[in-house]
Amino acid sequence: MSSVPETTTLDIEGMTCASCASFVEKSLSRTPGVQSALVNFATEKATIQYLPDQASPATLKEAVVQAGYGVVERAPDTSAADRSAELDRQKALAYQQLKRRFWVALGLAVVIMPLSMLMLWPALLQRVNVQWLNYLLLALTLPVLLYSGREFYVSAWNGLRHRTANMDTLVAVGTGAAFLYSLAATVAPHFFMSRGLMPEVYYDTTATIIALILLGKVLEMRAKTRTSAAMKALLGLQVKTARVVRPNGQELDVPIEQVQLGDTLLVRPGEKIATDGILLEGYSSVDEAMLTGESLPVEKKAGDPVFGATLNKTGSFRFRVTKVGADTLLSQIVKLVEDAQGSRAPIQRLADKVSAVFVPTVVVIALLTFAVWFGLAPEATRLPLALVNFVAVLIIACPCALGLATPTAIMVGTGKGAEHGVLIRSAEALEKAYRVNTVLLDKTGTITSGQPTVTDFAAPNQDTAHLLRLVAAVERQSEHPLAEAVVRYADAHSPEKLVATDFQALEGRGAAATVNGQPVLIGNQRLLTEAGILLSPELTTQAARLLADAKTVLYVAVANQAVALLGVADTVRATSAAAISRLQALGIEVVMTTGDNPQTAAQVAAQVGIKRYFAEVLPADKANKVKELQAEGRVVAMVGDGINDAPALAQADIGLAIGSGTDVALEAAGITLMRSDLHGVVTAIELSRQTIRTIRQNLFFAFIYNILGIPIAAGVLYPVFGVLLSPMLAAAAMALSSVSVLTNSLRLRAFRASSFTGCHRNPGRVA
């Protein structure tokens, strides 16, 4: 057996509050071979890292069962979509059963309440047999207790067997105490009367509390399903069938599960792309908004990658399958979001510590409340008053709100991030992004497009179209990156193509060839000097201007005469300046790092509005620049896309990798930006700020609710105002506390990423 740690996820059923999650987590952590366990109450999932030679999925499930909870079984090869669909089906069934229990409790409580009110009208009681009325109330309350409230008592009993307590313990003890007191008063009223006590019954309290708590659970379950709406939307995008082109040309529609690596698939206009691949033939524009959040379609041609679940807009094409199943980009995004939603933010630690001791503490407070009231109240009312306050303390306490405060906001926040092309790897990364006050940007591939582009073409008194065809004919045979930029520019301006012969790559200088019988040179000034070719004053002036702008100049000579020049540069993305301006408006200092000389660095920095930059920084020194900023007391976010950015991404407080970057850069980052521009940085920081703000609001509400609610339920206001909190009002307040936290988290669904003018994507550029 391997000693390399493995990670698995279990779907837990039966948890009713944060105390349950804490107990399951402890049970798993104590299992031999388990290195770490994290149980998320909101997502009802347990993420466990274990050593396969000491533990197995079977032993982990056994640990959960031994703790008194269940594990939803699923086949090991189940896809994310199928697993989600099965869980949704089970949750829908549980939701329907919960609603039935609620309606039964409510219907009977509506009858029990007015019958109990008769006790307040002595004139009516003279016409009613009190004993028979109590037995009628008992008969009506039993279905509420045994059907609607059964799970509370079963869960509390299981907790008692395993020496733990949860929210159900509070509900079961509170309503059970009220019911047992009422039962005794019904069957043995003379026992109370002989001791000077009124044989009062609290069947209305028992029934109404159960109905109200079930109402809260119905609203809570409904709201929890909405927190994962973004995830469900992603899963719903997956394609069910694909059109496979066989080697004999036959086209067959097959289930997506039957598609294999290397298959050729046909996609027509308006259809979704079935899986990831490389376009073989055809041309189209593809809507990739579900992956990148970018609204504009991306132009696709032969050789470009395509991704599953994206929408083909215009042309039809064929592509070769390169990834299937769990390896596709969509599946990886779903897995990443699932992992992030199941992770724990540092801000949650206080709530976790409180939840772990919450229920036992509340039980102790309730017992003390009972003892104080029983000792101080008048003899005739001491037992009823002690009981009412005891029940109120138990019922108003709500560990659910504490348990839901952080994970529900994380679920909604990470889901919204995925919608906007911002993949947040963990709750910790989200919280770190909130604290960022300095963003360090790598110039190449981040501020700029990362590839050379022809920005200028000067050919005084020449046929520019013909010259471009000559230049392109030569450069088409070169493998130099600058040659690729020239060919792209020429093809965009002059589609007609010429053929070059006698091609020569002249190292460090350029290239030479013969086109249409004319010798053509293209390269740097050294190439022309060696050939004895002089520049005209006009070309000399143009070259000086381009060099002053930190551009690379390529000179063109035809038949031993200098006729044109091209300016080439790694151009700034059209969206960079606006995004940087928005970051600065958020109070964040933006710093640039580049390996270019100070002149080029200054020119790019001025173009995008950056005041501080580091020039001539070697790749290995980027991490040191991050350390320099951190030494100044700054919380640094590093944004990059290349292999040489990985150390700096890891060193930064939070790393953000451009989605078009290398796998190494993506692995080193806490946040991945699916767009190839800086809009995602703004979105990530704005989203993190709004999410953490929501979490703090939730935690404040949950803590203040219990800090104020429990003393009020214990009766601290009675000496001043002569008022006691009814257990039924306590139940209503408890139900509303969890729903309020969930509703506050759901406000994050209204999050909208900042929009910028001039937003566009380079044709053919894939995020």
C-alpha cells in the first residue's frame, strides 16, 4: 500500500447544525491514518486527507456512521454532473418530506393554540371539562411530537449515545420537558393540586415550537439550495451527446461518455462544443462566457483550442478530442469551485471554537436558569416559571447561524467568481485577497499581450501593399517570434501571398530571400550596414522616433535599396490602463516589474498610469521584489502568467495567475483569472471584499443574537419590565436567525464585476 496521502470527499447526511459538523470532524480526525479532516455544514461535505496504508474510504465511512451520521453512497466513477444530480434528487426528496412534517405540525398547532387559549377565559372553562380538554390537546399534540418532531428526538438520542449534543438536543430537551410536564399535569392533576401547584399544560408550546423550527428549516433548506446556484449552472452546461465523425466519413450522435481521446467531432452553428480539443478545419466564433465571463465571442481557426460546453456561434468546424471526462477544463473548474466551497477561511475559526462548546454551554445556562427561577419565584408559580424560562433558553439558542455564517458566503462568493472567470482555489485565498493593498504586475503577458505586434509600417513613396507581400514571403519561412508578428500584420492587410526562394536566416541580424526575382532583406540596422545599404533621411527620422518609443525596428531593403521599416512592440492590452485605474481607485498601489531596460519600463508604466516600477529584474529576482514590498509592511498580490513568475506568485500573500499562462504559474497561484487581462484582478479583489464584509455581518448577527437572546430568554428583563420571553417567540427568533444569515449571504448573488470601456479580446486569443 502507498504511504502517499490521498484526499477523498464524503457527502454527509443527518447534520443539523455546526455542532454536528464539529463532532463528525473530530470523529474523522481520531481515525487512525487520517492526517486532516474538514467538515462543512453548509455544503454537507467532509474532505479528508488520509494515508491509504492505514485508512480507507470504508473506515472513514464507518467513523461517520459510528458518530451517528450517514454517508451518501456514490459510485467511484460518477461524474460531477451525475453526482450533483443524484444529490439534488435526494435533497429534493428530503425537502418534500420536511415540508410535509411542517404542514402537519402547523395544521395541528393552529387547532391546539385556540383550544389552549380557553384556559385564559374562566367563564368558558365553567362550561368545559378541563380534564377532557387536556386529553384532547394531548391527542392533538402526539402526532406533532411523534411524526413532525420525530427526527429531533432521534437525533438527540443518537447524540446522547455518542456523548455529544447538537441543536436537536436543545429542541428535544426543551419541547420534551414542556410535553412531559403537560402529560403529568393531564394524567395526575391531583398530584400538583395537593402541593399547591396549578396543573398547567403547555401542549401549545410544544406544538408551536416544533412548527416554527420546522418552518425555519424549510426556509433554510430552500435558501441553501440557492447558495449553490452558480455550481448547478456550471454543471448544467455539460453536453449530453456528441457528433463523432468516423474514419469512413460517417457521422454518429453518441452519448458524451462514449467519446474517446483522438476522436474527431463535428460542431454546427448554434451547438455546444462537447468536450475539449484542437480545431482541425473550419472557422467560427465561440462564446466562452461560461468559462471566462467575457461577453464577446472568440474567433477560432485551425490549430486553436476549443473547450467543452462553450457555444459555437457562426461557422461549423471539426476538432480532435484532447480531453474527456474529469480532465476537461469545465470539470476542472467545477472541482476547483467545489474544493473552494468546502474549504475553511481563517475568519471562521472563532465560530468553530464557539460551536464546539456551544450546546453544552447552553444546557448548563438553561439548568442554572431553571434552578434560579425555581428557588426565587413564588411557591405557587415556581415550577411553571422555571420550566418556561428553561425551555425558552434551550429553544432560542441557535448554533446553526454560527455554522452557516462563513460557508454560505464562501459558497455564493466562489460561485459568483466562477461566473466572472475568477477561480478562487480556497476560502483562505479569498480572505487574503480582501487584505491586499499592493498589486505587483509582471509586464509581459500581464499588462501587455505577451506577444510582439507590428505597430508601425513606414514606406515613403512606395506601394505598401506590394511591399507587405514581399516582406511576408520572406518572414513566412522564418521561425523567429518577430517574423510571426510581421506575417500576422501582412496577412491582415494584404491577403495575396507571394513565394520566396533562396531563404537564409542570418543569425542576430535578420533574413534574406529572393521574391519575384528581387533580393529582399529584412532585419536590424546591422544587416543593412553589412550590406552597404544607406537609409534615407526620412527613414532615419522614423527609426529614431520608434526607438524613442522603446520599439524594435525592422528595416526592409529591396534590390539593395532601403524602402521601408516596421516598428514592433509587445503592446499594452487595451484594458490594462482602465483596470489599473480601478485598482488605484480601490486604494491599492499598483507596481510593475519587468526585465526590460528603464526606458522601456518607464514608457509602459506611463502609458498605463503606474508610478512605481522595477526595471531590469531577472526572472529569479521577482520573488525578491515581492519580499521588498512585504518588508515595507504591504500585503502583496502578485499577478503573472509565466514559469518565471511561479516563485513570486508563491512568495506573495496571494498569487493571481492569468489563465492563458503556464501550468506551473497556475499551480503556484491562489486565484486563477480565466481572462487574459487585468479585469479579473479587480473582480477578485472587489468580490473578496464584498464576501468578507458579508461574513463579518453574518458573524456579528449570529453572535449578537445569542449574546442578547439567551439572557433575555433566561428572564433578565423580568425584574425591570415584568416581561418573560415566551418559548414560542424564542422558537420564531431561532428560526429567523439562520434564515437571516442565509439571506444576507444570498445578497452576494447581486454582485456585478466592474465594467470598463474599450473591453475587447484579441482575435484568436484564447483565455
